[in-house]
Amino acid sequence: MADMDKEFLEYVVKALVDNPNDVKIDRKVDEMGVLITLSVNPADMGKIIGRQGNTAKAIRTLLRVIGMKNNARVNLKINEPEGASRPSASSVDQAMEDLKGI
């Protein structure tokens, strides 16, 4: 019963991705609650995050509901793939400046 959150996450994530064999889920429990760490194939990262992070938010919300049912605080960490790059603040600022010029 305790791993219900992990089983749920595995089921949902494997249904969303193109590379279900690359899905790795680690579950740790401490005094703060449950921390579930998710790793997926880099090509599937967008499917898990979704537009503006909506898919990830929805998965986190459902995990919290499952946690509440079992009186546990459940948090999800999504590992970024090796070599992943996020746009830095300066590149976002530059993009906004570029848009103003159009």
C-alpha cells in the first residue's frame, strides 16, 4: 500500500513517453515526507513537463492527493537529463528586446 504513489507515477509516466523502458523512479521517505525522483529519456522530457509545465503540475497534484489519502506528504522531483540547458535570464531578456523591435 505504501508504494501506491510510485506505482501510480510509473503507470502515468510510461503511458505518456515514447521510451517507457528508460523511466526510472526512486522513492525515499524521511521526516519531511515522501520524495519521488523521476528520470526519463531526454527525448521524452517535453512530454512529462508539458506546455508551461502543466503536465508536471497535474502529475504533482495527483501525487499529493494520493499522499493525503495515505497521510503522507508527497513531492516529485524531475531530474533534468545530462547536458540539458535552460534559457538563462539574460537570453530571455534579450528575446523580449528582440520582440519589441518587431
